[in-house]
Amino acid sequence: MMYKVFGIKFTNFLVNRTAGEVFTSGETIRSLILDIAELSKRNIRGVGNYVAEGLHKMDDKLIQVTVKDLTDSIIAITEGKEEGHLAIKLTAMITIDVMTRLSKAQQVLLEDVM
């Protein structure tokens, strides 16, 4: 809601100036890598976590941008390192309608079939 009303820059500013930095980091790949490096200095491992809720409608262009972001993140997190960790919520790649139908299908499978 905040992103829609106030825009990305202002909302990210608010998140970064409040308790958000305790839970979130890296609205860019560069800042994520810097934050992981800072944690690493204290012997704390960092995990990149890419979360986006489902699309309102299928948008191939947006999916291609998302795939590029994911690929760039994987390269940045692992390049020159022994390991890197990136959690990806793959439902970012499908529509909310499809997610809803998958959820209902899973419920039917669990309740009626099994």
C-alpha cells in the first residue's frame, strides 16, 4: 500500500529510517552485498531473500526483469566466494489467480483425495 501511495523511493527511505533495517536490507543488489559483507566481518552469515507476491496479471516483460534481478543477485552473492545463499519465492513468477487456484487444488487433494 505504501509503495502505491508514496512511491518506491519514499517508502524505502521510511523503511530504512525505522525498524526496517533490523529485518530488511538491500533494496539494491549492491546494498545487499555490502550488508552481507558487514555481517560477515562479525562472523554472521547473510542470506539474500527475494520475495515478490504474485502478479496481478501475466506480464512477460516484468518476469524477464525479475529473472535478470535473480540471476544478477545469484552472481553477486556467489562471485569469488565459497558459498552464497539466496532464498527465492517463486510465486513471484505467477499470477495471484493461478496461486489461488493452486491453493484450492492442494486443499482438495489433502481433504478429498488423501
